[in-house]
Amino acid sequence: MGEFNQAGERLSPSFPDYKPQKAKIWINIVLFVVTFISTYIVGLTWSASFIYAEAVNELSSQGELGTAIFFEPRVMILAGLYVLVLLGILSAHELGHFLTCRHYKLQATWPYF
């Protein structure tokens, strides 16, 4: 474990044998899908309340707010844009960490979302 000179001084640091674990990419994929779904749900609720603010307030006070409002094309498109923007920013940030580690030849996992 390490090399020593004749005086007994250590010449180089000793490190235990390190074997990197095999990457479990499925964890990253599952977390990305969960993040995508939860972000889309938030986007749906915000889009519905933005487009139909008066109707949502009136129907929710009467207890008649159904799920049909979330399947309207305008709401779904705005929710999709919300997901693209938010996950685009998050992906760029996380990939910046990953690519910087690769540039300096450091071990790094794929981004966790």
C-alpha cells in the first residue's frame, strides 16, 4: 500500500483498489418519467386556471369541477410548453454538471431528475 523511500517516508499516496459500480440507468429514467408526469400535472392545473380562471372559480365553489377541463387542447398545449421549458432549463443545468465532469475526466453519473 504505497511506496516508501529508505528513510520510511511515503513517496506516493495509497488508495484502496476502487472498482466503479455498474451504472443503473433505469433509476435515472424512472426519476425523469416521474418528474415529467408531475411537471405536466402542475402545468395542466396552472394552464386550466389561467385560461378558465372565472369558470374554474365558479365551478369549484359549486363542487362541480370535473376533469374534462384538463383534456381541452389549449390546456394540454400550454401544459406541454410548461414541461418543455421547465425540463429544458433543468436538463441544461444538470447536463452542464455532467459534461464538466467528463471534460475533467471525473467519474459522474447521468443526471438525476
